[in-house]
Amino acid sequence: MSKDLQIVGFRIGRETFGVRISHVHEIVRVPDITAVPESPEYVEGVINLRGKIISVVDLRKRFGEKTITRTKKNRILVVEVETKMVGLIVDSASEVLKIPESAIDLPPNVFEDGELNYVTGVGKMGDRLVILVDLTRILQKGELRRLEDFNESQAPGPTAQQAGLSGISV
Amino acid sequence: MSFFSDERSSELRELFFESATELLQSLNENGLELEKRPGDEEIIRQVRRTVHTLKGDSAACGYQELSDLAHQLEDLLTPEIASSSNGTLADVVLIAADTFSSMLSAYRGNLQPPSGEELRLQILALTSKPSKATPYKLQARFAWNEYEQMVIQDAAGKGETVYNIAFGIDQNCPMRGAAMQLIRNVLQDCGRLLAIEPDHITLAANLDVVEAAIATGYDAQWIRKKCKIPAVISEVLVERLAGPAESSDDVLDIVQHVTAELHTENEPAIRAEEVITVTPETSSNGHSSQAAAAPSAESAGSSFSNVPETVLRVDADRIDAVLNLVGELIIGKSMLHQSINEFDKRFPKDALKGRFADAMAFQARIINDLQKSVMKIRMVPVEQLFRRFPRVVRDVAKSCNKEVALVMNGQDTDLDKSILDMLAEPLAHLVRNAVDHGIESPAERISAGKPAQGTVKLDSYHHGNQIVVEVSDDGRGIDKNKLINKAIECNVITAADVPNMSENQVLELVFHPGLSTAAQVTNISGRGVGMDVVRTVLNRLKGTISIKTAMGKGATFYLKVPLTLAIIKALLFRVTDRIYAVPLASVMEITRATEHQVHVVDHQDIVQMRDEVLTLIHLNRLINQHTKAKRFFVVVIQLADRKYGLVVDQLIGEEELVIKALDDHLVSTDLVSGASILGDGTVVLILNIPNVIGRFGRTLKMVGATA
């Protein structure tokens, strides 16, 4: 008899991801989001969560999903990262999965270094695979900064241009 | 050994630190007073009371080093040491304040406190002085109590010769108790011992003077010779008493009573010593000793008695928690307001409407009062900030050999505690600057026809919804040419810019990092970082700073800060489909304009308003839109000496906003100073005007220049 892990499953694109239920504060529908100027592309803005202002990251953009469709099924997972609440937009989230510990494999070596070190394991649910992630790790300061650098060096988009401009004005 | 549980004692320590900071402040103030009036006994007594309280409290918290030092200092605080020290006592007190302060911060950080060796040496230097100076002036009071007087009188009545003898005990004599015994033996050899003070060996531990009365057949000469015990007695005073002792006035009795009372205290040795040290004064000036003795008894009784009970010490976090709740309540109020408005529209004829409105108005009033009361709790008088400056001015003036007087006004102006705390550093910098750079040396001043003593003024007052703190000096003023030259030298501006710069723009250069007009970098100022810090802090506080100066007449800095940080009156407007807010205090006026009124000068959109030219800031750039509307509103903002116009699509109105920080690393931007939630739940961003103008006013220019 092994213990079951309680996992909140959510979908991004065609994959099912999972986070430990203890990491998730709540799941809400996507309200009006107030965009904040100069924030990174994957940061949607801020929302009012019952009187608290929390920032919202589009996890689909963060995971590099190409096509982002806004549907009524979209949800925001509210998680706590470094004592601050952050909202994550996902395609859909509804189920709580119970996965026995024995059915969880360690992540393949390929995930361990580089960008994907937030994958903590892969759970098997019948013929479905659930990718278990540590959300706090996705949103850690250093991680985000690295992502920004990555964006700037890879694609000289508006961010890089802006940086260049401010460089002139200084 | 601790009598309290860990939690209790840490709470106790917190309290101690709190009160100790205050004690040190008053020590600083008293030290400065003492410097002005070195002999003032009232001040010395105040200092002693302060040091005594500090000693007791620190000992209770187990901070032995501090307590010991305070104890040593306490010994020093007597009128005669003050008068014999030629004013150096004030220095010692100030050094002590510094030493204690660094010890306290060490204790606070659980570190080994500094030894305070310098202070110890200073104290020693002063304590040893009087012992060198006074041996030849051994003074005794011979204050015998009633019984002793009776005995003396009785002996005199019998025709016996009565002598009062005072022994000055050698400073280097290690065993005072033994000395006491020797004295007794000698006295008994000389004649019949009528009275001796102190009358018990255990009280003699730190004793300097022993007094006695004997009835004897020997003459004074013989007694004097007999009483000189080498290495124990340094001085003997023999006084022939023809009749009853004269020194029995009431004052002395009081001193005696105090002595007697103090003997019953838990620290008999120290107390005895204290009273003894006032002894010499007694014979010359009886009244002062009465005054001196009384407070020492009082301070021994209750060191906490001077804290008024009506003042509560509350952790700032608790007040902030209440303030946050009030903020939520205000949001709730506007939510309710909105729903009722909707209800009004839907059921215009419902009788419930009136009752809703009444309840709403009632609730609004209460919430308003509640908010004001909570804000008031956070308000503290500016005096708390100002009171540290006399010391700063004195130290800086002393180190650069200037004579500077500090004049302070408006100390009772109230300001939010957090703003006050943040203002401390910039203000200290400005004051140091005023003394170091502003005020000239006395010789220079006299040759300029000014009094040798310079004046630095601190003032604070309300100005609308803001508080103004003024730092001014009557020194040489800011040399604009020097500033320009330095700025060109540092490549901040080019020589071509100079003719186009307004006076204020030139003065603004002062705040540029790395620019200092000081010829020399000293430990006080001159590295050119400080003014940059001043402006940064002011920006963070949503405040402004401006300068007025006249060559040879001095300079004035005006620091304008909002009354509070938590709730602001804001103007709300819409740009495209988004709502933004700006602090109402920064809005000068609002006007309309059309496309045709916009001119382009130097690649910058401008619009003329009456006889002024406004630089337009297109706020839709915030979301990377560049469309231009045909008709729009212009919100006129004044920043430094220039006016700007924010182009907005639609005005919404003014509202009280509860500011919520947007310090999340995900959305950190300096264009936005915070966010707030409106009644309908919408999140609105509050723009940080100086940064928005800086960014969009300038990038526009750059884009134009590169295109």
C-alpha cells in the first residue's frame, strides 16, 4: 500500500500537467486583467483577487505554446511563490488526480538540466501521462531573469529595442 | 540568571531598546545644553537621571558592559566636576551618547559590544582631575545629627576642648575599610570620640572623607601630627569647636536625612558616595545641595516615573494592519455605493432607496472618521526628526571649525511616521551640506559683512495636501557657474546647452550623481552621491525638492512630501480602454484640445495654453499605441519649473484611492507607483508622473533625433 499524491491537473495545449494540491491556493475564472506597462511579454498584468492585487503570468506563453486561444474554460491557478501570490493562466483546470507514489517516475535525464528543471516527475494514470511540475521553481526570480535574457538575445523584439533606446537617452 | 521566560525577556529587551533610544536622544540634547552652560546643575541632574535610568534598565536586560560604563559616567556627573572640567564634561557626555548608541546597536544585533575604551579613558581623565586639584581644599561639613550635637554640646559644656577633624583619605589607599579602622584607633588615642561619620566600616568602601568630633586635652597641632597616617590619610583638617556646632541649619539636616534614607537602599555604597560628593558644595552653598540631594533620592526611587502613562507604545505593524483594514473598508464603501446607484436606476421609485441612501451616508461618515483617526495614529510631529539635528550641526561645525547656530521652527507639524523615517537620511545630508558647504568660515563671513556665526534653519509647515520641510542657510549660496563648469567637466552637459538652461535646470545639476562642487572630499561630504540619494528618496515618497539660492546670501531647499503614503486623492481618466490615475496634488488644471492646436517643435508635440507652452505626453504609448485622437483632454502637470500635458481620452473623476504596492518582481516598472481597486473591482494603475514624463518626454525626442 503506497500513499496517493493529490495532484491538481491542468491542461496546456494537449498535455496534462500536475501540481501538488498543497501548492495551489485556489483556481479562479479569468477576470479582467489590467496590463502593466513595461512588463515581460508572458506577464499579462494584475488582477483583483478579492481586494488583493496579484500579478498574472500566462503559463502557456511561459511554456512556449505557439497558439493561444482564449476560451471560457481558461482558468487562473493562484499559487504562492516566495511568500507572494501569483496567478497562472492555463487552458483548463478542473480535476484533482490521485496518483499513487509508485506510479510516479523520476523525470527523464533530459529534463534535469537547462530550461526544464521544474519538472519533478512523470505520473502515469492509466494510459495518460501527467507531467508533475514545481510551479514555484518556474517563477523564481533567477529563472524569470534568465528567460528575459533569453528573449532578448534570441529575438530582438520590442524589449531589446526599448533597451537600446533607453541606452541612448541615458 | 534570567527571571523571565525567553519570550518575555526578548519583549523586555525590545522595550529597553525603544526607551534607550529616547534616553540617548535626551542625553544628546542635554549634552548640547551642557556645552552652552557648563555649570548648570539642573542639566547635570537631568543627565545623571538619564544615565541612571539607562544603567538600571541595561542591567535588568543583562547588558553588563553598558551598565558598567553608565555607572562610571554617573559618578562623573556632579556640579563640581562640571565646573572644574572647563566644559569637557559636555564632550564626555556626547561621546558617551555615541558609545552607548553603538553598544546598543551591537546588543540589538546580538554582537559583542564595543569596549567603550575611549569613553572610559575620558571618564578617568576627568575623575582623576579633581583628586589632584582638591587635596589642599579638603572641605568638610561636620553635619552632626541631633544626638551627636547633644554629645558635643555636653562635652563643650563640661569645659572640654572639642575638635572637629576631617580626614582626606589618600586616593591610592586600597582598603578604605581598614583605613577607617586605623582612623578610629588614632582618634581614640587622641581623646574621647564623640561622633564619627560615616559611623560604620561597611559604608566606607568608596569613601574619600571621614569626619569626626573628639573631646581631648591635646592641642590641634599635636592632633594633626598624630592623625597623619602615611599612605592612608592625605590630608587632615582640624577645627576647634568653642561651643555647639554651627553647621546645623535645616538644609544640612535634609542632606543627612537623605543620606540616612539612602543607606537603606539596595546600593548603599554608591549612594553614600553620591552624597559625599556633594558634600564640599554644602559648606559653600547650602541651597544647591538641597536641590542636588532631592532628585537623587527621587531618581533612586523610581526610574520609570517620568514616562507618562497616557502614552502607549504600539508596534507600527499593528497600526498598519488596522490601516489596511480601513483601506479595504473604503473599497467596500465604494462597492456598496456603486450597487446602490444601480439599484437607484433599476427601481427609481422604490421606497427603500431613501433608507439605503441614509445608511450609506452614515456609513460613509463613520468610515471617513475612522480613516482620519487611524491616519492620526500614524502621524508624529516633525520634532522627532528635527531633534537629532542640533547634535549633527554641532559635530559638523566643530569638525570644520565653523560657528553655526541651528534654528528650528514648526516642530509640531505632523507627518506620517514612515515618511518621517525616510526623510531622516536626506534631511541629515542637507543639513550637513548646509554647514559644510553652505556656511563660510568665521573669517570669511566677517569680511563679507556677516556675523561670524552662521545660521542653519529647519522649518516645516503644511501646504495644501503636502508637508514642506525647509532647510536653509545664510552661507555663500550655490555657485551656478562653478556648477556649470563642473557639469561640463563631467560630461553631464555640453557648453552649447548652457544658454538654453533655465536657472532651475542649472540648479537641478546639483542632484546629478557624481557631481560635487566641493573642492575636497571629506568624511562629511563631497563625493557627490548624497544629493542623488536625496532626490531618489523624494521621488520614492512621491515628493519633490526645489532649491532657491542667492550668491552670498545662502541657499534654501524645499522638500515637499505627501501627508501620507497609504491613501491619496487621485484623478482618474481613461486612455483607450484602460483606466489610470495620477495623484490629484500634482494636477494643476485640466483642459481640452483638438488636433489643430497641436504643434510640433523639435520633434515634440506641444500645445499652447494661454501664454504657456505645454509639452504633450501621449499616454497611449504606455501600451504601445500611437494613434492620435482628434479631440482629447489635457491634464496639466507641473514638474519642477516645466508644465506638461498628459493626453487622455476621457476623464472619469476624482476618487480616494488606497494604494497597494506593486512591488512584485514580475511586474516591476518604475512608470507605475502603485495600484488600487475601484468600487467595481477594477484594478487601476497609479502613474509615477516624474518617471512617465522622463521616459516619454525624452524618448520622443530621441526617436525624432535618430529618425
